[in-house]
Amino acid sequence: MSLRARRREAGDGSGVLEARQLFGGYGGDDILKGVSLKAAPDRITVIVGPNGAGKSTAMKALFGFVALRAGEIHFDGVRIDGLPPEDLPARGLGYVPQERNVFPSLSIEENLEMGGILRPKARGAALERVYGFFPVLRERRTTPAGALSGGQRQMLAVGRALMLEPRLLMLDEPTAGLAPKVIDEMLDLIRAIHKTGVGILMVEQNARQALEMATHGFVLVNGADRYSGAAASLLGDEEVLQAFLGG
Ligand SMILES: Nc1ncnc2c1ncn2[C@@H]1O[C@H](COP(=O)(O)OP(=O)(O)O)[C@@H](O)[C@H]1O
Ligand SMILES: [Mg+2]
């Protein structure tokens, strides 16, 4: 059965991700203290907030890497909290962690092939699609990922997640450590990916720039979503501007 057919059978086809009142952490005190959020294929949803607020923990929890003490996560009409992370890509959810998101000793193309390993027959078409978004990856396809620039490595990490054609792509700080020009380029590419019908749920330190391209936003503070709503209304909120976006 094809991946698409399997997906139709498994879920409702909406590609909507919804988390309700997540509590949990790494075994000690809760890091997540009531996170609720939603993402969907027709949205670019951005999570912003101070360092240590729990943004990465929330992303890990959504993808099943952090044990929840309470709360529910639904994706594509199916309850996914408690499912192992490796079940999620085939359901249409992709995740690019903040760190160590490529295999440094494998070439670009080998990294992409690892990303597509669940779909050997569609490999060629998926590679073409990724190289279409990121032509520089094709040019350098035999280069080990460890030898790439920061920007190219992030492109590879995103490309790897795209190999299984996610409905929704979770990106944890895709522009971290990149030069301003490369940040612009990366965000433009994310917008281009979204235009092909892929929902984006993204954590970003470049809060203002990210909210400007987003449809929806969440401000996460101390493990809970303090503000949420349309990105434009967050950008127009004096309190949010003063406290989190540098005035
Ligand atoms: N693997 C881990 N084990 C224990 N504590 C962790 C781990 N990862 C993060 N933390 C703690 O969880 C809190 C939130 O971290 P994180 O989710 O990485 O924040 P953010 O992404 O918003 O900067 C911090 O206090 C951090 O020290
Ligand atoms: Mg983080």
C-alpha cells in the first residue's frame, strides 16, 4: 500500500496537530506547565519566547520524546501521545530538532536517503523534490554533511524531513547561528515549502521576523503559552512587543 493510502486509512486527512494542556519534563519538576497549541497545513505557526522557556521541550513532547504527565496530543484526527516517535513520519508529521539533526559522516544524498528510508520506491521523486527546493544540496550531494556551512546543514536537515512528504513540518530554530542574509534565505525557503501545502510549526529566536511571515503565534514563557493568536495581533500587542520582541 502506498504511503498516501496508508495515511488516508490511518487518519482523517486534516493534517491538524493539536496539543491540550501538556504537563511534563525530564523526570524532575515539570518543564511544561500547561502548553496548548495548534498547527495546521494552511498555517505557519511560530513559537517564540525566552531562552529556557521550554520551547524545545514542547517540540520534543509533541513528537513523543518527552514523557507527559498530563495532556493530550492529536494529529490528523488520531491521538498520538504515547505513540513512539518513529510512528509519526509515516502519519505525515515531520520534525527537525534544534541540534544534531544530520549525520555528519554521511554525504548529503545519503542523509536524504536515510530520511526517505520508509519509502524506497518513491526515493527518486522525493530526492528531486528536495533538490528543487535546495539546488545547492544537489550541487554538493557527495559532500559529507559535517563539511557543510551552517545554512547548508540546516537546509539538509529540513530536506531530510521533507523526504517523507509531511503534511506538517516541525522546525526547532531553523535559523539559529546563521548570518542575517542566510536567515532571510532560510525563511524564504520555509515559506516556499509552506506554499506547496505543508503546514509549518516553527520555534524561532528571530521573533519579529518569524511572526511577520507567520499566520499564528504562541509566546511561551516558563513552560506555558502566555499569549497566542493571529501573528498580526501578537505583533500589534504592546505588552508582547515590550516584553518579548524588543519594543
Ligand atoms: N534533556 C534534558 N534534561 C533535563 N533538563 C532539560 C533537558 N533539556 C532541557 N532541559 C531543561 O528544560 C528547560 C527548558 O529547556 P528548553 O526546552 O531547551 O528551552 P528553550 O528551547 O525554550 O530554550 C531548561 O530549564 C532546560 O535546562
Ligand atoms: Mg530550544
